[in-house]
Amino acid sequence: MRVLLLVGLLVIVPALEAGKYNPTRDLGDAAPAWKDLPGTDGKKHSFSDLKDKDFVLVVFHSCSCPVAEDYERRVIDLAAKYGGEKGRLAVVAINVSKLEEDRLPAMKARAEQNGFTFPYLFDESQQIAKEYGALWTPEFFLLDKDRKIVFMGGMDDSSNVETIKHRYLEPAIEALLSGGLPDVAEAPAIGCRIRFERVRRKPAEE
């Protein structure tokens, strides 16, 4: 009986593990959904709004992170190449920063100044980043037709576009478009640590 129980635990435990670089999510997990997050366009946005697109790219972004700023042009270029009305990929950026300069007015100014062609949303609760297991900005999650995570982590191996040696995200997108799966499905994210607000414990009742 003890042997059977031990074998059962060995089978179950790997399924509960998270990804190589992600403390919460693993490849193949269903992507967490969001609902009614405010965007810089003045509208509320939900995960279900993307149902007409084959694939989804979720980007966790911050206006106060210089590395996220370095990646903005690359994200815009990806959206132009694979997204838009005729593209099969939906790109969505989400900001969960609690810093004052990251709130909607600053986000709107950044989106307009740099020509964001995709929704830029704000989650003041930070819950969606926690559910994805995102720890950095920028950090990328690529979802397939079933809205399962097939790639997560960094776009490439350098925030300096001139020193990139390995690209991860774009080959992953190309693999999906060709009906396959990414050869490299996880990569370490490069950027600024997301500052999650600490939840204060209630004092114990006497």
C-alpha cells in the first residue's frame, strides 16, 4: 500500500510544478482571463474580446521601466507584422504598476507618443500578473487557439537590439502560424521586477 501511494505521488507531483522560469504557470496551462480592465482608449477590455483572433500575445509592461521602454519598438513591430485587423495575432499590453507615474494618464501619453496599435490596459489590483506568474516588465505570454500558454518569458536575450544573439518570441509566433509548437518555449525575462503591493495582515483578535 505504501509503495502504491508513493508511486501515485510521483505521478501527481510533476503536474503541479510550475515552469522553468515561472513560479505559477507551466506550458499548456489555460491562460488566466481578465474582465473589464480600463484601457488607454477610455474603454473597458476583457479577455473574451479577443475571441476572433487565432493567437494572443500578452505583454506585461511598465512606463517606469527603462528596459520595457527599450522593448516598445520591438513589440510595436511584432504587432504590425502579425497583428492588426487582418493578422491572426492579438497583442495586448497590461500594466500592473502601483507607481504614480504608471497610472492611466501617463500610460495614455506613452501609448500615443510611441504609436501603440494594440490595447494598453491597467490592472490596479495587480491580480492578473499574479495569476500569470509574471515577475518582470516586459514579460511575454503567447497563447494558442485554445488559449493555452505555449511560450512564456523574454522576447530575446538582450535589451539592446544591436547585441541580440538569440530570438525566442518571434520564432514561437512563426511556429504557431505554421501549425506547430515553439522549439524554445521558455526563456528568462529581461527587465524590471514588478513591485507587488504587500498585503498587510490583520492583527490577531485578542
